[in-house]
Amino acid sequence: MIPSIETIAEDLAAGRITTEQAIAWLHQHASGAENELRDYFAAKAITGCLPGSAFSTRELQIKAQWAYRMADAMLEARK
């Protein structure tokens, strides 16, 4: 389990972990946050293209792939 950012800071300040360990933990936090943001963006993107009608599994897969491409574009635009 990844320690909280507060715990990482406290442990680093107290000398319980090295700077390298702190950076590694913080990198995991950043990676997780980006993945969560990507999923959030994809969910927002797909909401508009799924009206009440039924879709085949293949159609849904295509729409989901599009939503993740849109999410990736949104993440890139944030840079």
C-alpha cells in the first residue's frame, strides 16, 4: 500500500526513509492520479455518445476506445 503524501513527508523529515524512497512513493501517487484522471475524462467523453439506445458489444468497444483516445488528448492538452 502506498503511504499518504503526508506520511511520506513526515517519514522523510524524520529520516525514516531516504529521498530516493520518497521520490519513488510520490511518483506512484502521480501515476495513480493520472490514471484516475484519464478514467474520469474517458467517462465524461463517453457520456455524450451513449444515448438510451442499445449497442452491440463491438459498438461499445469502439466507443470506449474513442473515449480513451479523447481522454488521452485531454491529458496532452493539459501539458
